[in-house]
Amino acid sequence: MKQRIAIDAMGGDHGVAVMLAGAALARHRHESFEFLLVGDEVQIEKALDNHPGLRSASQILHSDKQISGDVRPSQAVRQSRGTSIGMAIDAVKAGEASAAVSGGNTGALMAIAKLALRTMPGIDRPALAALLPTLRDHDVIMLDLGANTECDARNLVQFAVMGAAYSRILYDFDAPKVRLLNIGTEDMKGTEDLRDAAQQLKEAAGLPMAFEGFTEADKISSGDIDVIVTDGFSGNIALKAVEGAARFVTDLLKRSFASSLRSKFGFLISRPATELLRHHLDPNNHNGAVFLGLNGVVVKSHGSADAKGVANAVEVAARLVKHDVTQRIVDDLGNFDTGADAPAQKRAV
Amino acid sequence: MKQRIAIDAMGGDHGVAVMLAGAALARHRHESFEFLLVGDEVQIEKALDNHPGLRSASQILHSDKQISGDVRPSQAVRQSRGTSIGMAIDAVKAGEASAAVSGGNTGALMAIAKLALRTMPGIDRPALAALLPTLRDHDVIMLDLGANTECDARNLVQFAVMGAAYSRILYDFDAPKVRLLNIGTEDMKGTEDLRDAAQQLKEAAGLPMAFEGFTEADKISSGDIDVIVTDGFSGNIALKAVEGAARFVTDLLKRSFASSLRSKFGFLISRPATELLRHHLDPNNHNGAVFLGLNGVVVKSHGSADAKGVANAVEVAARLVKHDVTQRIVDDLGNFDTGADAPAQKRAV
């Protein structure tokens, strides 16, 4: 089966040109990719003049409405009909596309996707999972990053299963190393829900992962962990704190280099080193946050992503479709049994 | 009145020598400082041989027991009698010292201090406040960082008052800029407690601060905020995430510089720049986390701090004593009135 990916051509800070350049780059790397380009037909046609390869692999779905960046999720759902995000998601729902990629309003995309595609069987709440750079040669997956402000133990266990499935698909890991984000690594640390979730994962049989307990937030980028599981509030705090601190250090470095003539000269000479740093930290190389737990693949490209970033997001979507992430999560949930919890649940019924 | 600071000489990863070297450095800078050195008399006497200035300003309080790093807070409280932490805190309680500084087990110090000194009038729960580096010429104060895993709106409002008092004392700001840490800046973002706290601070009269709403975690180091208020769980996650990311970027940078001969040469030339970066990020320059909200000043020095770091922690303690942080918080609480909340509370009575 050919993969057909719906692109919300109107999302993203840089507009149609960058979204299509990204799709074209992904298509250039993977000849089997096909696209459904959703958005203003005139603008799309014009942008396609630069990308004959993409044009030959694409259909256009005209939409003359967009959801702006400052619309609340609840409003977005009401306004979604006929918008580029709404039509891209509807195409997934109708089976006309196997995945949707958008660079638009995250909250709106999440709310529209959840309403249209519905949460998949066995999962109570979908979660937003992103990739963060590490000192090793692969990124770490962190979820949830803001879809759910408050989460209970059951949600966290499900996030662990979804994150592990994503990690196995992305990196071919047999048993990804999974940890729960906490304020200490001892058993008694953190909230009751965190301790419950850890207990369930520790005692579960048939786990499609290596559950290794808690981690503190200073180990996120260590590369020793493949999947970090957290509630959406803490996850968002951790993600933003990492982004802010990385920018802070690189800003300081720039200032330091500019502080004297000698330093400026040193900077020029060590250009390859600072370029390597820049490449490693470039969000475009880690672009593509995934909504896991829906009946369909939906990927959020960062609003400020460039063509390379959009291409990465498209490739993430394609990989999740190819390896049928939804079915894999269903299978994983069927195979594993949280010994501690199941009898209690039965008693409760 | 001369200031007398109780030093837990046994706390800290590097032992008596570093704790006393730190005290000696602080004394060298401030001739009025006096010390009560709590710990093993023989070890302290030996270390004092290197610091005649400190010896002339110090009394020794012998303790032959210590609380180890892995003891739980609840155990620590039971074992505290006669330990160096316990006796340093008791000296504050008895008025024999005006502040205590320890580099020992944070949870133990917090629990022992809370039990002995009690929470001050008008405050429901003490909070741990630390200093983080920014792009400006002053640090940002963040609290709570782990004393309270879960906090309600009332706690957060009190933390804001305490953090603002600390900021005014430390930096002589008239009205420090205060924000609540959240996952977005719009009014409807985050938990109900966060929204409540923001509402109360927005509507309060006589605020000893400029309350500016919410901030996301990527702005922590921007220098645009003087005090960041959060619950202990999120605060700990944010603090550790910032520390981890800063280390990650500097590790990457080291690797990048080592990646080629040319880069190594560039590194040597730009040494002043990277030294400036190192200086700015050095935790010793931001050492001294304060327990705010107790009847007495208690400062936690980082376990790995060097003499310069310990001296900073001692100076923070002295400054809080000199400006009577406890009385200042009492006054601030008396002056300000959260218009929205007070009538409701009266009705509830």
C-alpha cells in the first residue's frame, strides 16, 4: 500500500512555501510517499511550481479557511469544518489519508483530532510525545507534553505502553528503557499516582519495555533513557525548561565569544565545533511531536520549523503508519498484565 | 548586634575543611560575622589551624553524630538530637545563633528545621527558594523547589509574598517582578489552583511586588522575571531540567571542541570566552537555597559546593538576618489584602 499523508499546507509560521518544501524533501528521500495537500489551491499550485516531484505525487484539497494561532481548543472544534486542519484530519478519518501533519495551533489540532478520530480502544486519553536530543546517537521520547494537565496512575501506565511502542518503531529497540519523571528516584518520592504507576509497571508481566523506575529531570538528555513518562503539566514544564536552558547557554556562549577580539578570533577558528553544536541542538532535527492514542496518526510539526524540520515530521508520520503504531499499541495492551492492579479492578466490579 | 551564624561543619560532600574554608572566606569579606561551628571538635580544631581569622570569631559546639545523606526526613527527625544539623538548628531556636547553614541532606534539614523552628505566623507551609543564573546581572529566585509536592492557591500566594521579600532583601528591588510557573500564559491555562492564585494576586491591594501573571519554563533564565513561584513538584522538575540541559550543552560543546585539531586550537584561543561561560554557570556562584517561612533563617548549601560556594551561602544567610526576612514577611502579609478572597473567607466563617 502506498502511503498518503495529508499536509495542512496552511499551518506553520512560514506558510505554504515551507510546508510544501518540507513535503518535497521527504518525497525526494522516499519515492513511495504520496500526499494530500490541504489548503488554498492557488497558493499551493504556485508553491508546487518549485517542486515538480511533489506535484506528481500529490492531490490538492482546497480549503479557504484556517484556524488562527490564538484560538482556544474549544472554539477551534466549533470552527473546524472546512479549515485546513479540519479537512486534513477528516481525510484521515475517511481513510483518504493514512496520517495528517500540521504546523498549526497545537491545542486546536489536538482537540479537533481527538473529536474526529476518537481515542483508540484500551486507551483513556491520548498523549503528546516529542523527541529531545541526548548525548547518545538517538533522541529520547517524552510524553505527555501538555495534552493532559492532570493524570492518574492508569493514564501514566498507558502512556508508558504508547511511548515504548513509538520507541520500538522509531529506533527498532527490542525493549526500550522507560522511566517515570519524578523529583527523586526512591520508591517513596512523588505523588501517589506516580508511585502507583511505578508499582504497576514493576509488577506487570509481558511488558514490551524495560521499566527502570523513576528519573529526575536532570537526566532527560543523558541518553540513558529511551522513554520518559510524565503528566502533561510536568512534561510541558520539563520540555520548556530544557529548551530555555539550552538557549540560555548558547546565548551566553555567543556573548562570551563576542567579549574580546581574541575570543572572536577563537570563535572563527572553532566554527566547525559550534556548527556541530548548533546542528545537534537544532529543533528541526528533532521535529515531529506525535499524538499517540488516537485512531489515526497525527503529527504536529513545530510552527517555526524549516523545510528540513517539516520533512522530519513527515518521515515520523510515515514510519508510524508503515509500522501501524495503533495496532501495535492494541497488541501490547493485550499482551501485558499489571498483576497488582487487575485483581483489584475485578474486585471493584 | 553582631551576627552569629551556626555552621553545620559536618555537612557537604567535601567535609569540615571546605565548610570552614567557606566560613573563613565569608568572615574575611565581612569582619562583623561571628560563627558557631557545630561538629566534631577535633576535626574542627584541626581545620581552624588554617584559618586564624575564623578561629578568633568562632565558638565550637561539639557534636559526634551526623545525619547521613540517605536518611529519610521522618527518620532524620527521630535521630536529630545531638547531630550537627540538629544542634545547629537548636542554636537558632535558642537564640544562640541568628541563622544556620548546612550542606547536608536537604530533606532531613528541612524536616528538622520545620519541627524545631515551626512555621512563622501567617504562613501555612515553608518553601525552599533557590537562585538561578540569568542573562541579566542578577539571579532569578525560584520557589518552591521540593518542600511541598502539592500546593493549593493559598500556598502559592504565600510563596509569592515570601519570594518577593527575599528578592527585595537580596537585590534592593522596590517591586520585584513575580510570575507563576505555568504551561501557558493565557488566563485559562493550568490547574485551578494556579488560576486561583493568579486571580488573587492580580486583585490584591498593597502588593509588595509587581505581579505579572504566568510564565512558561523557557523564560526562567531570561532575566525578565525576578521571582518565579511554583509548587514543589514542578519547581524541582524545572530546576533539575535546567541543570541537566545546561550540563548537556556544555558537554556537547566540549565534545565539539575535541572533534578536530582545528577546533582544539580554536578552543585554546577562546579560553577566556569559555571561562566566562563556566563562571556564569558555576553553581557555586548561585549557592544558598533558603527555607522561607520558618521562625528563623536556614540556608542549604549545595552538597558539592566549594569554599566560594559555602561563603556565598553564608552571605545569603547573613543578609536575610540583617534585613530580618521573617519580620518583613509578617509586615508584607499584614499590608496586603487579596480583595477577591478575603470576603469569601469571611463568609465561610
